[in-house]
Amino acid sequence: MLVPREGTIIEFDSSGGVGTIELDQGEHVRFGYSVCRFALPTVGLRVKVIGTEPGFRGVLKARAVEESAPAPPLAPAPPARTSRLAQWQALGVAAEPALLALLRAVDEDATLLADLERMSFEVEPMAAADIDCDHHALTIVAMDGFGNAFGLWNDGTSTEPLPWALYSHEDDGLTVLAVNTAEFLSLLLDHFTCNQGEPEVALRVRSRLETIGVVLQPAGAHQRSLYEAP
């Protein structure tokens, strides 16, 4: 049984119907159009040489030539991961160190990002207008997966750090929830622990946040819902 050998057509004279194949091992093999099992030999075409024999002046010639199967198409590259920190910075809104640390951490830590999404806190900085919210003084940090948004509120009278607020898409209302990032994240953790019953996720997030320097309030400090005013 003849073992096909792969190569590339490097020469082909269409008027004479003869050409040369360079095998992947470096050898050159002559061939004629009559031994080709495909329509049209062209330079650069990948082929398989099925057997060889001595030709004129001992030069190898192919007994049969087949076109190689085309290479499978390359899988599309995964989309580049969007930097949440860069998204926020592009909005031009001031942020306290705790929020910047959070955005930097979700860029670097896929587990933290997934855990926060499990807590219905999908980090995606954007302007209020991007979700057709009329409260333009709100800069969104995250969505909750149900059309509601959490972000920083700056109506021109707010002092830094900017307070966190909730935008409700159902009634277009706005509720101020916390005076800073640490208080908001503490409220988020307590709300999730009370309502979702997955303490291991909350513990993992709490530990990661404390590692990046967020000074959280003690677990259980907040008994109210994340969706209620203080």
C-alpha cells in the first residue's frame, strides 16, 4: 500500500502540462497533468503524491497526485475581554479607591466576576442614557439582571465619595442606598446571604474584597433589603 506524501506545487507549465511538487521533506517530484486526480494544478496548491518512480535522467516523477483536503477553518478568536476599569475611566466620573480596586479586581479575577454575577451584581460601567434612564446624574456600575441598576449618584450637590443609588426600571425611581462603596458592598453581601442562602459565595467575595483593601462592615450589619431605602 502506497503511503501518500504531502507537498506543494511550486511550478506548473499549463502549456506543457507538467510541473514540480516540493514534498514536505524537501524532495522535488515532477508530475504531469495526466496523473492529477483533480481539475486544475496551480502553484501553491497543497497536494498528495501517491507513489513515485524514476523518470527522465533519474528524476522522481509522481504516479498519481491528489489535492489535499483543505485545512479546517480557524475558529474565530474569542472576543477580547472588556476592561471594566477602562470602561469606568472612559466615563470621566470620579471614584473612590474602593470602587477602583473593585473594578481592577474583576478585570483580573474571573472567579470574583462570576461570584458577583451570581449575587445579581453584573459589573458593566455605563452612562444612565445607555439603558434609557432619565436620571442622568447616575453613573451605572452594575446591573442586577432584572433591568435595575446600581451606580454613583452626583446631582451637583453630592460630596465625595459619591453615594450609591438604585435605579428601578419598573417605576423609573431612584433610591440612595449607601454613602460609599464599602457600605454598599456590605449591604449587597448581607442581602445576598439572607435571600439566596449560598454563604460560601458571600464568604468568598467578602474575603476577596478585604484582600484588595475594601473595609467592609461586619456580616449581618444590614437587615434591610438591597432594594429598600435606609
